[in-house]
Amino acid sequence: MRNKHAAEPEERELVITRIFDAPRELVWKSWTEPERVKRWWGPKGFTAPFCKIDLRVGGVFLYCMRSPEGKDYWSTGVYRVIVPMERIVCTDSFSDEEGNVVPATYYGMSPDFPLEMLVTVTFEESGGKTKLILRHTGIPHGADQEGAEQGWNESFDKLAEILNN
């Protein structure tokens, strides 16, 4: 019997590496403290009016990202691995404002998105700077992955800006 998931992670994995001109502790806090996350989460022009984080294995996060037009996009996930200052692994799903998982079509997006994706973020100290590697597994190829890559990069641009202020 063929394992249908064997090749899937490589095929549907978005990987982004960024170097932030900030110490690892500050970059970590920017990912794990709600008030800091709200300052950079979401692509250019988007805001994050709500962020709740229960940072422990089995804990849940709930984020709201608001478009420039005022449309809210909610996401939720469960923390699977937390190695302080080094690594976060969590599920990632679209949700309603109560944190109930919903399909991407709820927001008018592609039905190709799985109900649950996986995000792994690693933080490496490098001479006073932080190398961050994001792996977002499960995003469908094509326009959906291109949009996610653009969204993450624009979010990281905002993060870089607040880290330097």
C-alpha cells in the first residue's frame, strides 16, 4: 500500500528564511506575546485587531486579520511543540471568530486548502541577529501558495520594521 502522504510535505511546503536585525529573544517575543503579534501580523495594509495565545503544548491561538476593506479573517491552531527561543510547531486552520475551524471557502478562498496545515518556525541566534525559518505545510500549489508567500513576506517586512524601531 502506497503512503499517499509521503511526498506531500515537500510538494505543498512553503519555506521562507529571513534574517532579522534583532536579538533572538526579541524576535521570539514578537511571535509569542499577543500585543507584539498584533503590531505585525498580516500583509501590507492589514491589521490584527485580535490575538489570543495560550503558549503551551496543547494550547490554542486565535488571531484575527483585518483587510484594508474591513473584512476579518480568523485563524486558529494548536501548539504541538514549543522549545523556548528555538522552535514553535503548531497547526494552522481558518476559523470563525469563536475559534471553530472552517474551510477556506468560508472566506471565499480555494477549496483545495486542507482544514489543517502545519507551521514550524525556528529561531537561530547569529551574531546579534536572528535567522528565522518558516515552514508552512499544506498550502495548495499555484496561486494559493503564491498568495501565502506574499502575505508572509509582507508580514515579515512589517515585523522587521517594528523590530528596528
